[in-house]
Amino acid sequence: MHRALDMGVTLLDTADMYGPFTNELLVGRVLKERRSDAFVSTKVGLLVGEQHIVANGRPGYVRRACDASLRRLQTDVIDLYQLHRADPEVPVEETWGAMAELVRAGKVRALGLCAVGARGGRRSGARLYDGTIRQLERVQQVFPVGAVQAELSVWSPEALRSLLPWCAARGVGFLAAMPLGNGFLTGTLTPGQGFEPDDLRARHPRFTAEMMAANQPIVAGLRRVAARHGEDVTPGQVALAWVLAQGSHVVPVPGAKRERWVVENAGAADLRLTHEDLAELGRLPAARGSWD
């Protein structure tokens, strides 16, 4: 994180459920020293149990969770506070209203919403983000939406159809989650390599050996575009540059555990894709999953 900040990266995006809590504690160690260098975003609304995750959008819980996040992050204000998931037992307006109170109290600067969209919608052809847009329309009546976070990448472009235009039309920022396709778009994964049991990719329908092999043409396309820009340009940088090319209000949020990946990811900001590049990437085959 220090290296990222040194290179001009400013957004540090986390959530109380990551760990749970341990990721906020880690980010807090950095913020304690360099708060002015970072734009800090965290999330509320999901609780992690032994074998399950449940939503909690009760106003009292939201207020307590925010105070706990502030303590872990070692800061007196959160730049962007995002609702991770709406609680089906609580009207989303009530949850959002409690979050808006935190803005008025000076504990939070802006509010965001994480998109919901079942992957199964791809199989049925349904528009993935209709439910999210309905939620956005509802909460926008209570307090302005500052940002929306949703998956967006070369192999998951569904947000381009309706969610990204919704944000663009209203001046709402868009945080592109998983812009590297959970690592697949970096070209560093080998089909059949296997994953640790606690790795989410071990159960992901695109990370079976068969589907990783079937989706190699996507990586090959990224490699072709990278080669046109120089031998030091990587497929992952092209994937991030593609996300950046979707609009000035779009910010990719790649994860990284090692400094070398932080350096590589940050380099994507200097990569300018041509119309030819974007057209070629637009012609890549759709990603396949084990349901296909």
C-alpha cells in the first residue's frame, strides 16, 4: 500500500467483512501515517458467520459499524462509505437514511452502493443490473449516490449495457471491481493448476480446468494488444487500460498482495489504447463458465 501511494494511487478500497475486520486493520496502519495521501473507501451491510454471510441493514447496526470501521482505519472520516448489500428485511431507504446521517455527522464524506447481480442471469440472458438500478433509484430519493461498485472487465462487460450509462448520466462515479478477472486476465494462471480450498476461484464456474482452457483466446487477445505497445506491456495492463477507457468516471479497483503487482497495475494508467486496440478487444469471444 505504501508503494501504491508512492506511485500516485490514491484509492484504498476495503470492507469490514474482509477478514472479517483484518483488512481494515491493515489499511489503518497505513492511514495512520499517510491519511492525506489516500482516498479511503469501506463498506457496511454484511456479517460473516462460521459458514455463511448475512446482510444487516438496520440503522442502529450501521451506526455502530461505522464507528468500529473508523477505529480500525485509524481515521476520523471515511471518504466513501458503501452499502455492501441491502438487507431484504429492512427497507433500503432506512439503511441509506442511516448512512446519510453519518455524512451529516461528519463521519463520512460520500455514499456508494455495491451492485447486486447473480451470475446466473448471464445464463438466462436477463439484464444483470436491473435490481441494482431499482435500488439506486430508490436511495437517490433519500441522499445522493456518490459511486457504484460493480464487476467490470474485458470478460465481464455486462455493466456497460445499463449500469454504467445510468452512472454517467447522473455524474456518479463507477468503481470497477475485479478488473483483472480474478487474476485470469493477467495471463499468469495455468489451466488445471488448481486453487487452495479457501480461494473463491476453486468454486468459480470460470476457473475449472476446462473453462480456463476454453477462455485462453481472451488472454491471447490481450497479449496481441500488449505486444503492439512494447515488450514490457503486460496483458493485465491492457485489461486495466480497457477499463479506464470506458469513461473518466470509471476507476478500476484491482487487488494486489505483492509490491510487483502494484507497480505493474499502476503502470496501466500510462497506457493509451488506440481505436484499433479497443475494436479488437471488443471482438474477443464472450467468456465461458461451467454452465455453458
